[in-house]
Amino acid sequence: MTGYIIKRLIAMVVTLWFIITLTFFLMHSIPGSPFNEERNTSEAVQRNLEKFYHLDEPLYVQYGMYLKSVATFDFGPSIKKSSQTVNEMLGRGFPVSFELGIVTLIVAVFSGIALGIIAALRHNGFIDYLAMTIAVLGISVPNFVLATLLIQQLAVNLAILPVATWSSPKHMILPTLALATGPMAIIARLTRSSMLEVLTQDYIKTAKAKGLSPVKIVFKHALRNALLPVVTVLGSLAASILTGTFVIEKIFAIPGMGKYFVESINTRDYPVIMGTTVFYSSILIIMLFLVDIAYGVLDPRIKLHKKEAS
Amino acid sequence: MEKVLEVKDLHVTFTTYGGEVQAVRGVSFDLFKGETLAIVGESGCGKSVTSQSIMRLIPSPPGRIADGAVLFKGKDLTKLKESEMRDIRGADISMIFQDPMTALNPTITIGEQIIEGIMQHETISRQDARKKALEMLNLVGIPNPSERLKHYPHQFSGGMRQRIVIAMALVCEPEVLIADEPTTALDVTIQAQILDLFKDIQKKTGVSIIIITHDLGVVAQVADRIAVMYAGKIVEAGERREIFYNPQHPYTKGLLNSVPRLDLDGADLVPIGGSPPDLFAPPAGCPFAARCGYAMEVCDRVYPYKTHLSRDHHVDCWLQDERAQKMLAGVK
């Protein structure tokens, strides 16, 4: 097992290096620079600025310097918000995004799986159709539409929940709902289809023939086998939810990480683009690693390390 | 002999988009204590549906026990509540399915899969249940059982898995064991071992076995009595020797003729031509008439009555009618 983990860690570093390299050169291949704006800066100022951020050096030198600083977990200063470093921005934004993300994930996973199970057990019944209608709506209605509708109905018309900001549990309800619906729908559909498949398996018939109760059959025998495909999507889903979503955070005025992704690209804030990308990639890679570990836990046939088979 | 199970005029239908499929159309048989009854027939004749209906395991909907009764110790199983039925499944009547590769849950250790069955039906501590599981694994011939309890199904070979499935089915000492094609998925040597195991266990526990198969070789090895099914009906039934040496129904004869034989060197197999009737609209007369070399006019119109040839041996065929017998005698 430790051998496997070490191998995976090395692979993760290599993957990350690929991502950094690609992003770095792609970013610099786009014409323009952070200081090319409508505002007129004098030639001398521009040159000084570029010198300060080492933008006047050849690209491979900049690349080398960047790799060195990333290796020490220093993402450098922001160009546009000159008083802040990228580390500070991530340190401030990520906890908020993470909080929203975790709550959203919990809601999405539990309600999605529950909905999927109920739909599968009542296959082709009214509840199944209802659950799948909700799921299709959840997938096809964009979350910003849902968010605005929720705000209008629950916060403005009924005035039972706050409109925006992020300060108390009550404030968390609307953004969580808006953000969780899509993933919930995806999870519900996946759970349903894989549950339906598992329920026709012979070992479910065996469990029935043993006289087990329906509850035991569903939760002990079926669910575990049905969850593998759900776990697969969960990795990337979790990474994207945990690192913040621009739209939902914008709508609810939540000071998360999402805005840095988008703003940095618009303003060519090179260190921030790199920082957010590296950060997101790291989370994604870690999540995928956790998913692989979860496979081994869920299904004993999947061995993470070779040997030890009989 | 004591009657353990009595199936009376069982009708099972499946509702599909194309209409009602009458999979089982009035099947009756008795099962006595300690005997092995083989139900044989080709694919789709209703033998599996019959066996699953006894345990009420047919998927419903679309399946439905439309008529008839299944009497187990005087109780009609078709009338029981689902929760009462659950108490019978696994405890009084057990079932073994065809493919041991898929009949075990891949994510649960075999120990747990056996123990959960015991704990479902008996008030017993986990330790005692585990002890019982060990004894059972010993009985079905799993070497090193205490170690093997912790293993998952994929760590066993096909034959070993079928032994585990059998252990699981027998661990609560049921009175009836229904084995649906228990050896079809196994190779021939393992097949022989498993059949020996059935006989061995029957001797030790006195369990009554219904074995569903299309393999007459299996039947010859284990069955005491044989019921031949065709198109949802039992067309002939009797003791093993009677069926093998004195088959009366043309379908039974056809089945026996289509078995490869080592003693008749070079003889061609004689298949039964044609295919079984459509059970959406089963024929009014004998369902085998269209494929039968002896079919008479009456066969197409009226289903034959049951003729008893001996205490046990009975057949549904118009050839048994004395008028037909007279005619046959005349031909000779």
C-alpha cells in the first residue's frame, strides 16, 4: 500500500508539472500583457513595472523562476492588486469556497443518492418519474437561473431568507440550494441507473432467497455495489465545487475563490492565473487519488497494490 | 412417505407489452421427504418460473401467480403475507441459482454472507452463527474454512463458489432445497463432485431437493422422480427408471433420443424438430402436437387428460386413450 501511495505521489507531481508548464506557456502565448491597458503609462514606468515582475526576462528564465517559487509554495505577488500576494488571496477565498463547497457536497450527495435509490425501487412508478423530472430540471436549469429564482421567491417575496452575503447558517441555505441542485441531479440519475442494474443481479436474488428484509437487501447488498460509478464522478465534482464557483459566489456576494479565476484571466494577472490553476489542479488530483482509494474500500476486487491475491 | 410440498394447479402469467405470457399453465406435483425430484424441459418451458413461484421470487410485476396453491406443511404459500414469506425463505425452503460466479455478492465476505442468513432466521449470537457457518463449510468440503470465511467470492474457483452457495442455502436446515440448474455453469468434473455433494448432504440432513435442469445426465445421477415439463405443463412424470426405460410421452422420448450416447457408436443424434409454441396464445390442444410424429386430429383440438400408468407414473397424451391404443394395435 505505501509503495502504491509513493508511486501515486510521484505521478501527481509529474502531472502537476505538466499542467504548470502548459498553462505557463499558453498564458504567455496570448498577445498582450498585464500593463497593456487604455490607461496611458509612460514608457519608463512600464519598463520599471516589467522589470519588477521579471517580465522583461526571457520566457525560459521566467519559467525557471516560477517553478522554483512554486516548489516552495510561493505563488508570488498579484500584479493587479499590488498589495496582495496570491497566497493571501487563496488563503482568504478558499476557506469560504470550501465551506460552501462542503455543505453543498453533503446536501448533493445525500439527497442525490436518496433520490436515486427511491427512484430505482419505484422503477417506472410515479415517484420514479417525479424524481427523474426533478433530476432533469436540476441538470438543465443553469444554477444562476435557479439562484435568481430562489432569491426572488424566498428572499424577496416571502422574505424568509437573506438575499445575499455569507455570515450565518441562514445565509448559507440559498447558495447551497442553488449550487447543490445540479450535482444532486447528476448523482441521482447515476445512482438510479446503477441501482437498477445491481437490483437485477443474481446476488440480489440470492439475498432475497435467504429471506433478508428489503432494507437489508438495498443498503447492505445493493447500494455498495451501485455506488462505484457515483464515486467516479464525485472526484471531479468535489474539486470543482470546493474551489468555488464564480457565478454563485458573485450572485450571493460570497467572498470565495471563484472570482479570482475569472478576473485574473480578464486582467492578465499572470501570477494569479497560475496560482489559481495550480491550486485547482492540486485539489483535483488529490480528489482523484481519494476516489481511487475509495474504489478499493468499496470493492474488494479492485486491488490498489498487486500481490496478496489468493 | 411424508409429503413436504404440494403444488396444486399452479398458473403463473407475465404481463408484457405484447400481452399475457402464460409461462406456467396448471402444474401440479408433490415432493416427499428426503427425495430428489427433477424437473426437466427445454429453455422457456416454465421450469425456472415454477421453482421461483414456489418461493414467490418471480419479479412482480410483471409476474403473477394467477391461480393454484403451493402447500408447505399445510400452509398455502401463495396466500402468505410478504413478511411471513420472508421467514420461510432460507429457513424452510432454500434456493440455489444457476451461476455461482454471480450468485454471491462480490463486495461482502463469504463468511458474512452465510452468517447474515443464519442471524436472519435464528436468535443466535454472532459467535455461534460463525461456528455454524464453519461447520457448514466443512460439510460442503471447503478446506481451511476458518481462514476462508474472511475471503471474498472472487478469491474462490467456480466449483468452490457453488459449494459456498450450497452451504449458504443449507445452513438454516431447510426442508426443501430448490436447485435451479445448479451445475450448468460448471465443467463436467466439478459437476460430478457437486452432484455427489447433493446426494451426500441429502443422506445426512434428509432435505428434499427439487432440481431444475435440462441435462438428462444430471437427472440420471441424482433424481428419484422426474417431471417432464413442456410449454408450461408437466406432460409426464414418474420414477426415474420408468421415465428412462419406459417413456410414454412422445416429447419425453424425443428428449431421451436427443442425448448423445457413448454406447451407440456413430449413431446420429435425433433432435426434436420445430420449436415450442408461443405462450402468448398457447394452443387449445396438446402444445407438442405441432412437433409430434404421432399427432392425431384430436391432439390439435383438445388437451389430453392425465393417464396413470402406475402409482407414480402419469402422462398427458392422447396415445394413451384406448381408442388410440386399439388403432395402434391394428396397425401392427
